[in-house]
Amino acid sequence: MSSDFLELEAKDIIERAQPWTGSESAAWAWYRSTEIPSLGNLTAEDLVANGRGDEVRAYLDHLKSGGYS
């Protein structure tokens, strides 16, 4: 995957995470450092790097609809 594609994926995920993280900087911190248990304890950054950005978006949609992490 190209770095441009990964950057676009990251920005989309940051935009989706920002409402519940409270700020863009907090969303970036979450993206880079928070392991997601239901996705193999990988960070969103790791998942995007491995072509699994759609799974991160689905996870965020699940949280937005009131689901548990």
C-alpha cells in the first residue's frame, strides 16, 4: 500500500474517533497506542498498516452505536 493511501486511511479513522476522544491530538494518541482487544490487541495504526482499516472503521461504528469495546 502506498503511504498516501495509509495517510488517508489514518485521517479517516482519526475523524471518526475524534468525537469520543475529545480532540484531534487525543485521537492520534488513541490511534497510535491503544490496543483493541477485539482486533487481536493491535493498535489502529498496526491494523491500518496491515490493510485492515475497514475493521477499525467497523469497530468505531460499533462503538458509536453503543457497543462495547
